[in-house]
Amino acid sequence: MDDGGLRAIFLEQQPMLRRLLVARLGSPEDAEDALQDMWLRIDQLADRPIAQPAAFLYRVAANLATDQRISAARRAARDTAWLNDQPGDDDVPDPERVLAGRSEWRAVEAAIADMPERMATALRMFRIEDQSQRAIADHLGISVSGVEKLLQRAYRKLHDHMAATGEGCTAPHRLDGGRDADREH
């Protein structure tokens, strides 16, 4: 059968194809989209012989409906995942908190700049680079106990600097990971 015959059968079967697609897709708009896709596919099949064109058109309609349902499910899953990955209102700081955080970070950087180099290195490696105390000890060539003492003194200097400049929060923070910063080993 040639292209004109397949188009004629499509036009003849269009009301039934539309009902099938509405039943499978759940909406007349989606059914119309599928019918339009079918019409465009008929153009691609101009040179192929089709033994049972009406059955072929119903199979194409059923396949298009399945493809659209799968595509809609994937789109919904993708959109849901994207929405779930977006920060909530509580996760996004207001501009005032952002400015306060930047100011506090500048004060922390200034306090670290005033520290002796080994102390500043130990603090950066431990708190910023998330290195273990053992790795810091190996890097600096000192014992783990020496690293602990360096970190305690660094926390004290940082606390004193923040208190002296009036920077930071009014609530006390445990910068030493829960250890008592005042206790000497």
C-alpha cells in the first residue's frame, strides 16, 4: 500500500484512534499530540509496504501511548528529584545572615593570620581541610599530643580575637570539637 492509502486509512480511522489514545493517555490534548505524531510518521513510511494498514495504525497508536506514558513518568520523576534537591526556605540564609557570616569569616581569617605559622597550619588542616590529627602531626613533624596543644592554643587565640573585635555570635561556640579548650595537657 502506498503513502496515500495509509493516509486515507488514517483519516478514516482517526475518530477510533482518538478514542483509543484518550483511553490510554487520559486526556484529549495528549491524544491529539499522539495523532499528530502518527500523521508525521506516516510521511516516513511512504516507501514501505504494509499488509494490514488499519492494524498497523492501531499498533502505532498503542506504542505512542506507551511511549508518552513512559516519558511522562520519567519527566515527573526528574522534576520531583529536582524539586527535592532544591534548598528549602530554612536552608537559604537571608541577606543579613550572609553579610554577618562574611564579616565573621573575615574576622576568623584575620585571627588566623595573627597566629604563629605552625598553629595556623594546624588549625587550617584540621578545621578547613578536615585532616586527621595524625596527618597534621606527620606534616608538622610533631606528636599528636603536640597537635592537640597547638589546636587548643589556636582555639583560645581565635576566641580571644573574636571577643576583642566584637565579631561573631553572642552564643558560645565549641570550636575544639567538644574538648575543653581551657584544659592544658
